[in-house]
Amino acid sequence: NAAAVQAFSIGRHLGVQFHPEVDAEQLADWFAQDADARRSGVDVEEFVRYATTFRGRLIEQADRLVGHFLGEVI
């Protein structure tokens, strides 16, 4: 994105700066335990709402990412 590199690959290696496996419930749990994120102005409800609304799409994208990785290393 405009702020930073979120993923990269070098040869057979893949690095990501996010957790593609996280669903809305786990995200809500993380935010509930992270007072710094809540104080920083992060719109917790919007993140959880997005993860809930686009659940199917996010699962599909995570599956594609993992599939790509596995296709490269196997």
C-alpha cells in the first residue's frame, strides 16, 4: 500500500506484514486486548465490520496467497 510494503517474495521465500488467517472474531479479541491500538485512533469497529462484511473475499484471498506460496515451495 502507500505506507509500506505488505508482502514480498524472494525466490521460494514469501514474507507478509499481516495475518491473512485472522477472522473478525480473532481481530476483535486482539483489539480488546490492545489498549494502545484503541488509543491510537484505530477505528476498531470499522476493522471488525470490514472483516465481517468481506469474510468470504478475505478467505478466498488468504487461500490464494497460501496456494501461491505452496506452489512455489513444493
